[in-house]
Amino acid sequence: MIALKRIAQAVLVIALAYVLVFLVLAAIPGDPVSAQLENPQAGYSEAEKAQIRSFYGLDKPVLVQLLLSIGNALRGDLGISLATSAPVSTTIAEAIPSTLTLAATAMVFALLIALVLGFASQSLGESRLGGLVRSLPTVFLSTPNFLIGLVLIQVFAVQLGAFSIIDPETAGSTTFAALTLAIPVSAQIAQVFITALDTTSALDHTEVAISRGLAPVRVFARHLLRPSLLPTVTVCGLVVGELLGGSLITETIFGRAGIGTVVQKAVTSQDVPVLQAAVVLSAAVFVGVNLVIDLVLPLLDPRLRAPREAS
């Protein structure tokens, strides 16, 4: 019952995002079709202009356009690109694999970086090196990902030849592009993870384990890791939005043809249907990931199930 309620809330959020994005984009003056029709050099007659506007639905009131757009979206029809006349679903589908690969790889890297920083912070304690490790998330967070990307390209592609900047879809290029995206994202995860580890390490059972002389790896794995996962998993859902937003800059730097590139071209050409589909897709991914995390959290901490079961 609780799961169905969460799913219904997620669907409602996505529907509201669809309507809001449509109305905001509809309020922006101009579009590529109108610009082309009003170009004197194009030579369209008034009848041809009316026919083209009717084909794209631009001759109808905004509310009617919204209702038609919702009806078409429910049937899986996202419309036609105003700039290329290609189906929007095709344009988005062609870009999804590249962005999905980049975002998933970046999330794996971000989790690994946060895990290493968390373990190092506990192993090194209050030493100078431990303080340096604890300061790294702040450095990562304050460093723009475009700067990280340019440095990685200069060092590993230009000087060391570790990957090719000509073919951006190779494994090497994808790895360094994901690393560019992962470093700032890992900072937020690491900060929450380290704080949770500090809280857990101060508990009695952890202090007893340390006093028994257990190795730091065993203390970390058996006594610190699982209790610290709850806030860490929660923040992972929140950084998905940063992953999607950062993909635009990262894809541009590495020349990848993903959702970020599609959004950039759609903004430049005022291609409203493509831009709307990309924004709503991003919102759906963000809501979907947080829905999954919300359903998984009670499995990590049984205490979260008690209030729900009692109700």
C-alpha cells in the first residue's frame, strides 16, 4: 500500500513537471518554425504558412496545445522536432545510451571515491594526513567540472595518450568523462558518509570493537559501514540531479552526443518539443531514482518499517 502511494506521488510529480515545463516554454516568444515562415527569402504563401502552422499545432490556443500534447504523450508520441522535423522520441532515444552510460559510470566512480575517502578518514584518525583526506571533499566540491575535464584531457589525452579525444565513445574517453562528472558529485556523498562514520564510530559497540584490537578494515566493514549507509543512500538520490545537470557540460567538453548535447541544441534553436521531452525525462529519472531509494531505505533500516506497519 505504501509503495503504491509513493508510485502515485511520483507519477503526479512527473505530470506536474510536464505541464509546468510546457507552460513555461510556451510563454517564451519565438520558435524556429515561425522564424522560417516569416523569412521573406523563404517565399511561403499565406496558405502554406497556415498549413505548416496547423501541422505543428501552432495555430491552436496554448491550453488546446497542452491537452493535445498530453494525449499524444500518453500514447508515446512526443511530437516532431521544430528544428529537424524528426520525431522527438527518435532524437531522445538516440541520445539516451550515451548519457546513461556516462551517468551510471560516474555514479559508480563517485561511490568508490566516497568509500575510499570514508575509510581513509577513519583509518588515519586525527593525523595531518587524516585532516587532508577530510578536506578533499570540499576541494572537489569547489572545483568546476569543466576545469577537471580540461585538466584530464590535457594530461591523459594530449600528453600521455591514454585515450582519444577524436572518438568520444571509446571506453577510455567514457572513463575520463565519467571521472570528470564523478569528482564533484563524490564530494557531497563523501561529506555525508564521513559524518555518518564519525557518528557511528562514537557508539559503544564500535569503541568496544576497536578496544579489542580488531583491524581497521574489519571495524569498518562489520561495525561502521552498514549503519552509515542510510544517510549516504539518501544523498545519492539527491545528487542524481547534479549528475544530469553536469552531463551537459561534460558531454560538451568531451564531444559526446548525449542528452546534454540535445538540450544545448534545442535551447539554441528554440526547439520546444525536444527541450520539453529532455527536461521531463530528466525530471522522471530524478523522481524515479528517489522513489527507488525511498522504497529501499526500510530494507536497510528496519526501524523505518515500524511506523508504516503500525499505521
